Amino acid sequence: MTDLELHLRKFQKELSAGTVSLALLAVLGAAQEPMYGYQIAKRLEREGEGVLSGKQSALYPVLRNLGAAGLLDSHVEPSVSGPPRRYYRITDAGREVLHEWTAAWRATRDSVDSVLEGPSV
């Protein structure tokens, strides 16, 4: 692996730390009913264009952390086609945090975009 590839991988890892949490809250915030992990991963694949970058296993620790922080509720239901499934739903506190994180994300994105685009002439 080249130095360039190593730098890119490190940057992507650091960048994805907060964005995955934001994307998960957004998916669950828009959901009409509770969703289980595989459903969330599929929605992120469809709409998130690589937010998880093929690492579904990264989803579960983030879901657990968001639950421990009181931003998600979860419950387990039996499944006819396999093991029981844990379903997640955003809490009221999660909706408030989603609103704040979305504003922070947009402000950060706009600020970085303006720096990357350079001064307007």
C-alpha cells in the first residue's frame, strides 16, 4: 500500500466516525416504523452512497452507542426466517440531537466547501 493510499484510508476513517452516527439517526428519523440492522444497512447503501463503505459490521457498535446515549430505543422480536432481530427506533432526544447534528454538519460542510473552492473573485 502506498503512502497516498494510507493517508486516504486514515482520512476516510476519521471522517466517517461522526458521519455514520448522523446518517443512522437520519435514516431512523425518517422511518415510519422501527427498523432492524440489515434494513438500516440496505437503506444506507441505497441512499448513502458509501457512508458505510461496505462495512455493515461497523453499524452495530454505532447503534449500541446511540442506544446507550438515549438517542435510540431497541427491542428484540423473533424472526420466522432466522435468529431474533433487534429493532431500533429514534427517541425524542435522538430527534433533537439529529436536528442539532444536521445543522452542525451543514455549517461544517459549507465552511469546508468555501475553503476548498477558494476566494470568489
